[in-house]
Amino acid sequence: MTEFTHFDASGQAHMVDVGAKPVTHRVAVAEGLIRMQPDTAARIRAGDHRKGDVLGVARVAGIMAAKRTGDLIPLCHPIGLTRVALELETGADHVHAQATCEVQGQTGVEMEALAAVTVALLTVYDMCKAVDRGMRIEGVRLLEKHGGRSGSWFAETRAGETE
């Protein structure tokens, strides 16, 4: 296993210097879901939730979160994202979120993809909590990343698959 990069030789937290790293095309995909009562999912699917378009608002919130990740995570670099795509699907008792983030840069976009998924799911919770306080966010994780010195990495399974 490699060393943690956000600590200096004396163990103090610091922002990693990426100045000498080459600019490469980097991509990260993350996912997560929020479990809920079937009636709540049906309301979201039908688009008749009293607060409006739950998935539309959650999508915009997730994109905004990806763009602001450097402001949210203390040692995360602010980067110029070239793409953020957020897919939201409503199942019988859940909403599944998958974010894809891309950049031409010197550091990866894993945190941006994870932030997009998390904030999108938190937005679903916020908009639906009046009718379903027992919702549960779970399975937020990185699915894949590409670019940079370490190349590509893939999770072994996707949400809902047996590990």
C-alpha cells in the first residue's frame, strides 16, 4: 500500500503539491442510493411530489457540489471540471445516483464524483423528509477512475450486485 499523501514528513496535514504532475484527461465515476418507502419512490417517479421535481433539483445540487468540492473538502484541490453528468433512477424503493466527472488536469476527480452523488442523495432526503423520515443513504462509493500516473481502477461490483 502506498503512503498517505496528505501528511508531510512530520505528520502534519497539508495540501499535496501537484505542480510538477503532467496534465492528463481524468475521469471518475461514483454511485450511491437512498432507500425509502415504496410510496415515496412512487411520488418521485410520478413527479407529483408537493415540493416539485425532486430528481431535477437533486441533479442540479449534485452538479453544484462537484463544482464546489475544493471548498467543501479541506485538502482537495479546486479544479476546472470539463464535465459533470449525474444520472438518477428511481426504483421501487430507492433512488440510485451515478455521477461521472471529467477534467484535463494534474489531479483526479474522485472527490468531485463522490460529492456529486452524496449531495444529490442528501437533496432527495431534504425534499422528501416530510413524508419519509426513515430514508437511508447507502453504498456511496467510487466505481472507477481513469487517468494520471496510477491509470485505471474499477470497483469489483456495482450497487445491488453480490460482493
